[in-house]
Amino acid sequence: MDPKEILKKAQDEKYAIGSFNFSTAEILKAIVAAAKETNSPAIVSTSQKEADFVGIREAAALVEAWRQATKLPLILNLDHGKDQEEIRKAIAAGYNAIHFDGSSFDYKENVRQTNKVVKYIREVEKTFDCSILVEGELGYLRGSSAINDHVLEIKPEDLTSPEQALDFVEKTGIDSLAVVIGNAHGIFTKSEEKLDLERLSQIKEAVGDRVFLVLHGGSGIPENDVRKAIESGIVKVNVNTELRIAYKESIEKELKDKPKETTPYKILSPALDAVKKVVKEKMEVLGCGGKSIN
Ligand SMILES: [Zn+2]
């Protein structure tokens, strides 16, 4: 399975692949069940901290077991990797996609660090004859994967600039680019995230098909905006917060409704179903159902 081919097919046919985060075995199981039921390719992701909790080798082993059991194209992605050491560990464990988030650096340093990651990964690909996706990030993406009141103020200078995007892609050699176009991490209860679709079209025009465009913060963006963003070139949409909320609310309800229940699989099974439902709804919006190429 070549992760670049999976995204290339999505780019050509104008749908998007969901990147869903997991930090426990049953959340991963729920994502895989949704992919299986809709026959979708899927990206399953862990942040550094999520990987620390599951165990980075254990996360990779679980995903490999699911690949074998389902024959689904499952890409395992390190989400917001911030240091070279963690990236090396993820690659050694068997991750086949790396998101390097150098957005906290100034532009020049982001280019330098991202290019260093790309060079390292191209070396690994050559040595082991494998294919690994590398994603870079440009622009200032606010928020965290949690429930917030208002959308944090997104300033015009936070948004990805089309000219800089092209320069960044050329100088770093990345496969995918995470853009900031009004999206933010987390969900917002008192206001709505608004995507600057005009900005996205300008970025797409500048970079063309040479890079896969990625939308982070896919939780809480109105469905129609997500669909329009896919029409304008987005091929990967990251979703985390909505899965976390579904998981937490289900467990809360189970513990409240059945205070004497102590069997973990009984407490957690409804949470698995709740997460699966959210993932299936997202896959419907992304249009990736039936696109599993195996
Ligand atoms: Zn993100």
C-alpha cells in the first residue's frame, strides 16, 4: 500500500481522506469499523502524546493487525510531530505518514527544519524501498482539540499565503501541506468557524497538483464549507475533537445510567459505537466511501 497513491487518487477524483486521531485501542477499533462499513480508506493518527499513551510500537502493531484483518488501506500518521527524535521513533515503529509541524518557527527556520525531515524520510524510503508521506505546515493554526467558547481571533497574517505556499513546497519537497484558511483546532460553542475559500482557491492555483492540501481542525466546521473546501482542492481532513467528545459523553452516560456496572467492555462498547457513528458521518461528507482501493 502506497500512501501517496491513496491521496493521489483522492486528489484526482476530488474527495478527501479523513485523518482520525486515536489514543486508545477501542477508538482505533471504532475508526476501522467505520472505514470497513463504508469501504473507505482512512488515515489513523496519533499526536506525540497520544502515541506515548498507546505506546508508539503498540500503536503501529495494532494498525498492522487491522490492515491484515480488514485488507483496508490504513495510513498510520504522526500528527503534529514537533521534534526530529519523535519522528525517527515513529518511522522505526512503522508509521507511513509524518506531519511535521514547524509552524511555531519563523518562515526560514520552518523551511529548514521541514526540509531536514523530508531529506531524512527520502533516505529511509530509498534504504527500505517504502513510501512515506511527509506533511508540512504553513500559517498559524490556533486552538487545541477541546471545547472552546468563541472561535479564537484569526488574524489575516495567520492565514497561509499563496506565494509563500508555493515557495515552501518547492524548498522543502513535502508531499502534503497543511494550510490555515480560517480553520482552528477544537470546536466552538458560541460562534462558527468560517473558512476563507477564496484564499484556499488562490493557494490551490499557486501550488497546483504538486502537493496534497490538508485541512486541520475538521471538527466543528460546517459540512457545506468542508464540501466546498474539498471541491477547491483539500484531500485530507483532520478530525479529533468530535471523536473525543462522542467518546467522553458516552462513557459519562454509561457510568451515570449503570452505576453498578464494572465490566470495561460493557462500559466502553457504547463509546465505540458513538465514535464509529461520528467517523461514518465525516466519511459521508468527505466522499471517501467506497474508495478503498483494495
Ligand atoms: Zn492539527
